[in-house]
Amino acid sequence: MWKRSSFRAMVVASPLSAPEKGWTVTRKTAIYHSQSVRGHVTSKYVSYERSREQRMPELFRAAKAATMTPDAPVIEDAAIIAHQGIIREVGTYRDLAPSFSGTITDLGDITLTPGLINAHSHLELAHLRGKCPQGAGFVTWVENLLQQPIFDLDEDELDKAVDELKRSGTVMVGDIATRFAKQMAGVLEASGLFFAVFVEAIGETIPKKTFIPKGEYENGLLSVAGHSLYTTHRDVLRAAKAEATQRSIPFSIHLAEHDEEVAIMADRESEFLDLLQARGRLLDFVAPQKRPVEQAAELGLLDETTLAVHCVKVTDEDIQTVRDSGATVCLCPRSNEYIGVGRAPWEKWLASGTPLCLGTDSLASNYDLDLWNEAVYLKKNFDGELSFEQLLAMVTRNPANILGAGQYLGTLEPGKRAVFATVPDTISQLF
Ligand SMILES: [Zn+2]
């Protein structure tokens, strides 16, 4: 089981990898054929699921396989042999087929990839799809969000969201839970998706014992995230990060998302600070007079087990600070566009060598949870070269590593889980 004990082992050795014990997750092989249509709709979903009792190994043949193993080329006329939910061999059909005895499934003219990983979502907000204003800026967006029934979980909408994740080839999420972490973990566990659910620390109170409720799951774990530098007290952030470090689990935080955050940190006038203080928040807030990334580094929040989300408002020096810390950055391009906060310097992030992920963020700030659509948006708006491999790494290998699942997901290699996605036409056409 992916219990904390095994997760700890996974994280301690070479950041977030090399577990002593593996998952004993549901032994199934799943392939998600995703077909995105005109940017925002996913229309075709076929999955093959094999039971754990499956005796015979199975060979999947595909025109191409992008294994995402570092530096490995895309395999033409690929074959992947899986048994009981685990990848056993990866190679060409010509090499593997002659000595194979078992079931052969020919997937035809498709490109197989590792199942996708959405590094940042808020499934609690699944019922707010289409309810919050687009492009009006962060303050208007938050004011509107706060008038919504944010804590009214809607099971039907949650089911729809989970189904949407699967339909678009997503096999794992890094999900932020403000109030319902255990429920979210329960929903995800039942769905068969892998997950890291982050309990979100917000406000001024450090819990007496732990940020993270007890719970052991077959397909994921609970961890802790700070909401932000301006809504979570610095001592709470330090304590949350310390607990994550002590447990060797990933930590996450929204960082440098919008101009208001920069202004609040710098002690400049801020409409957003006024809004928060009118609600009784941050009344004794002392601005550090630093940029957000500087402050996060100062508080000791950035290291190899931190996932910093957004990182839109950053200087060249900030990018270097994050790069040197070893932290991973999750870009949420469509969420930033939806809210109207501007766009992260994607090109500089990529050039810096910082590990990058993609996240859809919540349905209060995005149109859907389709990670392929996020990738299409990034590629179309990227200024300069962004290779297929670089783009795919953001939704496979990199998030697997930072979410502690690098030993099981993220690449197509022997020993990893046999959960695959197929590349939709909307992506293939771009390369
Ligand atoms: Zn978020």
C-alpha cells in the first residue's frame, strides 16, 4: 500500500524516488484513449481494464510509444508487455513479439504515453464550473468566489470531474483540499485514480498535533500545502513545511500568482489586502518587504520536495532562486488567463532547467480538467521552441517525481504501473 511508511522511504532516497516497498495498488492495466476536440471538449474515452487475477501477460502494440524515459527516443512500432498491472518489457514489436506468449492487443495508429498527472487541482470546487468571472483580475475573481457556496460539496459534480480526468488520460492528481481532505482522498481512492491530496493550511493557527489527518490509502496519500504567503501566517507555513519534511512527503504552495501578492509582500497599497482585512484577516500582517519568491526562500519553504504553483510574477533572480533550491514549479496557464493575472515567463522557466509541471487548477478558474487542453494552450502560446518531449515531461515524469510517484508512474519502464494515455490529434498536430 502507498502508506506513509513506504512513501517516506520513497522520498528519502534521491528526492522522491526509490521506495523500499512498492504499491500494492489495484493490479490493473488501463489505457486511456483521449481525443480532444476544438480545444475544450474530450469526446472519446475507451479504457481497457484487466483484473488482478489476469494470468496471462498482455502485449500492447502501438505505432509509437513516447516512454518519457530521459533521453530515450520515441519508439516506432512499439510493444509494451504488461502483467498484473505492471509493465514488464518495453521495446519494438519486432524485438518483443517473437518470444512472447500471451494476449496481443493492437492499438493501431496511436502514440502511447505514460498516464498523465495533473499536478494542481481543487476538486472541492468542482461545482463552480462556469460560475466565476473570466479575465476580470484576481480581486474581482476572489470577491466573486467568496460569494459562492465554496464548501458545499456536490457529489455529482465531483463524479463528473473525476470522469473528466480519466477521459482525458489523467491517472493521478495533486489535489488541494481546504476543508475536505479525507473525503477527497476517499473519492479519489474509490475512483482508481492515484493521488496526493494536500491538506491546505490557511490562517494563523498551527494545529496541536498535525496538519494531516490519519488515513492510509492504496493509491495515494495525504500531505500538506500552505495556501499562500499572504493568507497563511509565516509561522504556520514554517510548521507545515516542517511537518512535510519530517514525514518526507511533498509540500506545495501557491506562489507569486498575481500583482496583489507582490504588492502585499512589498508593503505597497493593495486592494486585496483591504479586502482581506475587511474580512478580519491579516490584521497584524507585517509585510516582509520582499518579493514572494524571496520570502518563500527566507522562510525555508523551497527545496527539492516543494511544488511551487503558478510562479507568474517572478524576476530573473527569482527564477534562479527557485532553480537553485531544487523546487519544482507547476504552471497553470489557462487558470492565469481565466483569472486575468497575466502569464508566467514560461520560456525563462524552461530555459532555467527548473522541473516544470502543468496543472489545471480548479474549475472556478478553468474551463475543464483536461490536461491535454492545458498542454495545447501552452504550446500554442509559447514563444520559441517547446519540444514534444519537454511538453510531455510536464504532465508525466516531472509531476510523478515531485508527487512522490516517480517509482510507479511518469515513464513507461519495466516495473512501473501499466497505466497509459494516448496522444490526441490536437497535440500531434502541433509538432
Ligand atoms: Zn490553486
